[in-house]
Amino acid sequence: MAEGGPAVLCQVLSGTGGVGKTQLAAHHARTAWQAGAVDLLVWVTATSRDAVLSAYAEAAVTVTDPDDPQCAGLDDPERAAVRFLAWAQSTDRRWLIVLDDVSDPAHLNGTDGRGDLWPPARPNGRTVVTTRRRDAALPGHLIDVGLFTEGEAVGYLKAKLAAQGRHDDPGQVEELARDLGHLPLALAQAVTYLLDLHLDCVTYRVRLADRARTLPDLVPEDSGLPDAHRATVAATWSLSTEHADRLRPAGLARPMLHLVALLDPNGIPATVLTSPTALVYLTEHRTPDGGTAPDVPLRAVGVDDAADALRCLHRLSLVDHTPNTPHQEVRVHNLVQRATREALRPAARDKAARTCADALYEAWPEVERDTALGQVLRANTAALTAHAADALWQPDGHPVLFHTGNSLGLTGLVTAARAYFQDLHTTAHQKLGPDHRDTLTARHYLAYWRGEAGDVAGAVTASADVLADRLRVLGPDHPDTLSARQNFAYWKGAGMAGDVAGAVTAFADLVADSLRVLGPDHPETLTARHNLAHWRGMAGDVAGAAAATADVLADRLRVLGPDHPETLAARHNVAYWRGMAGDVAGAVTAFADVLADRLRVLGPDHPETLAARHNVAYWRGEAGDVAGAVTAFADLLADSLRVLGPEHSATMVTQDYLAHWREQADGASGGVR
């Protein structure tokens, strides 16, 4: 505020409830008064037009000579306000008017025949406005009042504790500040509460984390609020929500906040909150009396309406809506979320949670090309699970739970995927029982990612157990049972001591049953054929593998299209068997083409793109370009370390091949492979 200088006649302190706007304005006003910088200081609690008129009327009496004939009209607030503003416009005296907590700029606007109540712009006058609003129509210089920094929050807590002779564990003080999101109002009320009850920071944090306790249970009662606070943390935002809900499109801000409250506070993709499922929820849960006549049905909410609802929440500083921020357009304070969730009845919260799960699943791209988007969607699923886990298991496990784990693995985070499905299986077993289809599905994926993480023997055993239980529970022709057979056959042939012949036999039987049960064009049938071709080649029938893979490629092109990841995988294998059959130059060209399309479709960091780069490098070396192979493997290793990490099997294989081709380049005989 001080940096504004004398040229700034009106300053607007804007921010969410609880960041200390009123305290900043009061400090500024007190400092100016004590320094003799103003002759008249007017403090207005501007929550309504009537409140502003009343304050202006009192000020009019103060600045008007009792003997002035115009005093006779000062008993009318409207006339008194006009009189005061006219004085402010004409006087040479220095004045400062603080309009605190402007809930609606329209209260001060001169519309519908009412007088304008904004103070005049005069070189000898200053106006300070505090508001939760961020409307473009607000006058003056906007100053965004944010949260405390971590240092400010920790320093505040330590000072308050030290004033009472308390010196709590510094690490716990820092964690408490983080738990409260560095919000000044929450910090003040929390430290007052724990001092009143003689709690240490550890005990208070345990209570704060206890979902059975609500925010009002964790702050002082109204009579004991510190620093002249007018409301508790939760009540502070309740009024903001009411105001936002009255803005056009009326009645949508509140249900939109219900969805936002269940997702990741650090960033929510707008595509989730404007998905078809979210739009249906907003239509069905629009706040009644939203400005539409009772006999006029509300139209279905559209994407633009949902985006406008986000802007309403932004205008009241309940969320930060920045449309140009990729994948994280909506951010919100975690305590705003908690207060919103606690205001919902359990059934309403569960309905909102299932809507969020559906919306996340809808927003997830079929091909996860953008790794940043995948990470954001996984973070939002994790937040949703933390806030409403039970709702995602009613009546069954929601598909987004399984999709999240596979997203981890397909991004290359195979160890994380294995750990995720271990936890998911435990939860499914507890909530649904051991023989529920979703419990078996969690075990199925756990076995798969166990193998991808390097434990091939464990994957063989686990996938065999899943297959036995699916046969018992679901029967031999259930699609899940066929999928379990596919998983078991794959891991049976994998590894250094794999049963390749057994894998060929198992996949041949699976192809026959898949053709009978699912049909020739089903993706699972095509996958079984693709795997059968692979293991035929691994068993020594290179020509047969090449021909069979080419047939699978033709069918995948027809059924799935040229850019489907499974089609690209078939092209990848066609190139491999081409090279193994002796056409090294053809393999180099084919892998280069596959790499170009995987870069375009999957992106540069996708594990399958990295695999294509690996094969391009390898076959370049086999074609005689040893220096090119060394360069390509060195570049690939750097990216594999960055994307997959040093312990991923693909990274370690790349290290081996780089060593091999470096030895070849040095003219050494032999090598690692």
C-alpha cells in the first residue's frame, strides 16, 4: 500500500476470507491518523448499502456545523450521504475513508435512481476498500492479499506461543502452519484454541486430522475469538458462498464448490469440472430460487455456465481460476474445501464424490500422451479417495481407482503401480470380500505390475492364483478369466528361465477360446494373437512370427485404426521380426517410422516411445552405424533416467546396451551382450 504513492487515490485490498485484509486496512488507517496525515478518518463496515448510508450519515453530522441550516436534513440517510460526499468533494481537508468488507460493489453504485456512494477522487482524499470480490468493475488499484509465507506463518505461531511462555517443537510448529495452509485467520484461531486448552502442537494436529471433528470444534467459541475476529474460519466462507451463488448464472457456484471441495487443492483441470457428468450434477443440484420464476423450468447447464460458475467463485476469492494454466486451472485453499465438505450431509457428499470420480474418468484421455496431465489426474483421484473413500466403493469399486494405478505403470512408474495395487487390493478385500470381481481385478493388476517391476517368478505364481480363483468364481468363459489366462501365459514365458514352449501352447489355446467367446475382432482376441505370434518367434519360428504379426497388424489397422497404441505395438513387433529375419536395413527404417508416429501420438516421454528409440539405436548399430548407436543410446539413457528412474528394467537394459556399443566403438571384442 505504501508503494502506491500519492497518485493512487483508491486502493482495493482483495483476497479470500481470513487473509487479514481488515487488519491491514486498520493498520494503515491507524498509522495515518497517528502520524497526523489525515484530518478525518471514516471507517465503514460496507456489508450492505444501508450500512454505508448509516456511516456516511454519521460522518455528515461530524463535518457539518450544527448552526448550518443544512443540518435539518441529516436525519435522512440518503440526503446525509449526499451531503457528506459533497463535502469530501469540495473540502481542502485531508480525509481517509475505509470501506471494509464490501460484499457487493453494486451496493455503492449509482443505479436504479440511487446515488453513487463511492468516495470522490480528490488529491487530498484517500480511499481504502477491503473485499473478497475480484470484479473488474471495482475502482482503484487492486492489491491481491494472499496467504502468509511459510516463514511468516511459523513466525506468527512461535511469537504467540512464546508470549505465553511456550516453546513447542519447531518441527511441529512448521507442520501445524502447513496443515492450516498458512491462512492468518486459521493460525490465529488455532493457536488461541490450543493455548486455551493447554494443548501442544502435536495434540492439536491429531485433533485437526480427526475427520470426526469439524472446524468449529477446533477453534474458540465466538466469545473467545482472538484479534477482534467477527467469525470463525468456517463461517467466514459461508457468507462468501452465498454471495457467489447469487451471481449469474445464479445457483451454480455452491454445487460447483461441492465438487471442487473433493479434489486436489493444488490444481484441478477445468475439463473435469466441465465434463458431461459434472454438468448433469450442476443441473440437478442448482440452488433453488436462483432467479428463475417457479413455473419456468431451468435449462440444462452447459460448459459456459460451468465456467461462469467458476468465475463467480473466483470473484468471491473462494477459488483461484486461471484459465491459461494448463491442467491446473482451479486452485483452492484446503480449509475452504474442508468447511465446504463439512457443510454437506453424508449422502450429498457421497453423490458429489461419485460425480467427481465419473468426471475424472471421463477427462482421462484414452492415450495418456501428456505426462503432466496424467500426474494431475492421479493427484486429484488421490485427493478424492482421501476425502470420500467409501463412496468410491458403493456398490463396487469405481473404474477410476483401477485406471489410476494403470496410469502409474504405463507412465513407467512400475514400482509405484505395484504398491498402488497392493493397497487397492487390501481395500477391496476389506470392503467387498475376497471373491468380488473388483477384488480379483485388483489382484490381477497387482500380479501384472509385480512382474513389470522385476519379480517375474512372483508374477507367475500370483497370476496363476488369480486364474484359479476367476475360474472358480466367474467360470471359464468370462472375459476376466480369459484376461487372467493371458496374464499367466505371458509371465510363464517371460524371464531368463521362462517356459517359452508352454507360453506358445497356452496362447494357442487362449486364441481358440477368445475367438469362440469374444469373436475375431475383439481387442482381447487380437492381443492374444499378438502374444502368440511373439512367443512363436521366441521359440525359434521367426518366419511364422513375422507372418502372424503382420496379420495382427492388418486386423488392428482395420479395427482400431492406425494411431491406436496397440496398432503401433503391432508395427513395432513387425519391425522387430523383420530385423530378426535378416532385413537389418528394413528394420532400421521400420523402427524409425514407428518412432515418428509414437512421438506424435504418445509423446516423447511415453515408455513405448522410449522403447522405439531403443530399437532404432540397436538396429542402427547392427546395420554398422556403431557411433550412431552409441550416441542414440547415450541420449536414451539420459531420458530413461529422467522419466523412468535408475531402477527401472528398461533403464538398466539401456545401460547394458550403451556399454556394449561403446566396446564395439572402441574395437573391443565381445561385450555385455
